[in-house]
Amino acid sequence: MENSNNTSGKTFLFGALIGAALAWFLSPKTGKENRKEALEKVDELKKKVEGKTVKEVLENVFGKN
């Protein structure tokens, strides 16, 4: 059963990444605007996960089992 949850999580992340990439490439913004926004999002993400373990981050994303 644990393997099924692991596979579902990986599938979800893969789908989310594909969706984000498509949205980014199909947006009406310029490349410069997209890069600036992407860097801002990366900075936000760094601040959210700073000082946390991978397990803690995954529990926040997928919930506790």
C-alpha cells in the first residue's frame, strides 16, 4: 500500500511540473517577465523550506500518513 502512495505522489508531481511548464510557455508575458517571476517563486520556495528536512516538506505537501 505504501508503494501506491509513493507512485501517486510522483505522478502528481510530474503532472504539476508539466502543467506549470505549459502555463509558463503559453503565457502572454515576455521572457524577461517570466524569468523574473520564476526567480521570485524560487526565492519564496527557498524561504518556505529553509531549515526543514525533506520529510517535513513532503508531509506539508502531501499530508501526514
